[in-house]
Amino acid sequence: QVRLVESGGGVVQPGRSLRLSCAASGFTFSTYSMHWVRQAPGKGLEWVGVIWYEESDKEYADSVKGRFAISRDNSKNTLFLQMNSLRAEDTAVYYCARAPGYGIFDYWGQGTLVTVSS
Amino acid sequence: DIVMTQSPLSLPVTPGEPASISCRSSQSLLHKNGFNYLHWYLQKPGQSPQLLISLGSNRASGVPDRFSGSGSGTDFTLKISRVEAEDVGVYYCMQALQTVITFGQGTRLDIK
């Protein structure tokens, strides 16, 4: 069955970096676009970015553009989110989601919590 | 970016009664291919979001038929014909017409 498992969250100081991973299984990872979505404590969902199955194509929300970078290793069925210059407002649960087409997110991971605090 | 506006933001419902959530977009979500790029998700308490309805009206696999989606262009509606206790949570609409995806604010459904 399809499974997405995020990891790498934790507490980090403002201005520092963190890399999240999303391990995929149960499907042919290389043929799907993958997204990151985040949810600040008690708030709604915010799209972070996407990487298409063509690894060179990526897009980001304005709130993270220039600071965050999405990558993938299709040989290891893993999605990454490199987060640099972290700010307090980046504190959130970060979800990865599979996108089979039409922008539909049909499977989501359980999320990993990132807390940016001094 | 396309702005998604949901109403109401809070929805208390008696079990067995119907419920309806509205979602409006600042631009038409109708693609030239004829599909509306509007999807609905439910986030149950303590869980990740789950897909309910795709492309405006297509129920996802395993979603009970008491859930239905309708609408086109800029106005969409999610309806629950008879609310059950397991339907509590926050419902989000999401547009995927543009590469920059946006969500509605969410509608919290509670049982009276």
C-alpha cells in the first residue's frame, strides 16, 4: 500500500537550517509529482512547493521562495525539503503529499513538526 | 494567486441532518480541458488531511456516498446528506488550476 513517512523535524534556532525527508513506498515514486504542505499550530493548510517527476521542475510559495529547496532521489524513493534561514513563522507540521495529476493530493504523510525558536 | 473563500467557518450539525459548505474562488477554476481544478479535503482531529472530492465532484475511493461535490467556475459546494459523528473535522477546499496552489481557510464541522 502507498505509504509516505516524513522525518527530520525538530527544534531549530532562527536563521539555522533543517532538512526534511519523506520516504515513499508502495508505488512507483519516480512517476509522481510530489508536494510539501505545512500547517502552523492551530492554523489552516499552506502549500509550500512542488517537484515534478522531472526533477528539474520545481515551484515554491512566495513565503519560502529563495529559502527552501525541494529535491528528490528517485533511486531511494525519497523526497527532501531543505529549509534555510528559518524564521519563527516557519513553525509548522510539514506534510508531503503525492500528486497523481490534476493537482490532486491523493496520499499524505503523517507530518513532521518543525519548531523554530531560540 | 487565487484566493479561496469558504463559508461558514464553523458548522455545528445535529447527527442525521444535512450540511453544506461553500467555497468561492477569486478566479474561475475551469480548465480548458473541461475540468474544474477544485478539490475537497477533510482533516479529522489529530490526523493528516484526506482527499474527499476531486475535480469538483468526483468522490475519492472509499468516501461514503453521503458526500457530494458540485459547482463550476468560481462557486463550489460540498454537501453531506446526513452527518455522522465520524464526519467531524476541518474541511478544506483547494484550487490546483495554478501552479501555486491555495487552500480555503477551512470549515470546522462539529456535532451538536
